[in-house]
Amino acid sequence: MPMIDVYAARGVIKDRKGLAQELAQAIMRWEKVPVIPFFTDNTAAFIHELDGDAFSTAGGSNDHVRVTVTTNAGALDREQQLGLVKEISELVAKASGDPSLAERTWVALTEAVPGGWGIGGHAYTNDEIVTHVRELLGKG
């Protein structure tokens, strides 16, 4: 299940829960997964607020936001990667009230290793997730 972590200076994100939900919904759309509880209940975003002195660029700036997206291997093709990164940057900027923040939002897309999705005490592989979802949809 995709997990999204947003790291920003305290107070930058005005509506943390709203942003978290919009990000979780965005990754589901870009991955084109069915809107079923297995995905809606397990796809999540977390907003981490840091003190302004807790991070810095090499040049001394702390007005950036970092977003880390972890998804299953091969879930996003190049078009999906480009679209998701653009949408995440726009959503972060919107949630901050500062349109220019989109230019200072870094997004790192990472892929979980096989067996790297722990849900309900079980480490799912990509194939196990596909099989489980097919069963949930009555296609297994």
C-alpha cells in the first residue's frame, strides 16, 4: 500500500488532514487501483512538522518541503511518475497557501522490496496483493 510522508516546517501546511487525504487519494488515482476498503483503509499520508532549525539546504534555506512516496515495485510508469509528482507538488502548495511552494517541493518516489508491505501482521509481496485484491473483487 502506498505510504506518503510529507516533511515541512511547522505551520507551513494549513490543513494537514485535508492534505494527507488528498495525497492518499491522488496516489490511488495515479496507480489506478480500485476504490475498495483494502486500498482506502491502507493507503495513507503522514504530515510531519519540523522546527525551522531542524533542516536546511546546503545554501542555508529551510523553505522547502520534502515528500517521500513509497509504492510497490513497478506500480508507476513514467507518465504516472510525472503526473503524480506534479500533482503532489501542487497539492502541497495549495495546502500551504503559497503557490510558489510547488517549486520548492521535492518528491522522492521509492519502491518497496518484495514482501515489503506489512498489513495486519503479514508481509505482502506484489503478487500476493494482486491475488488478494482479485479475491476481494470476486475475480480470483
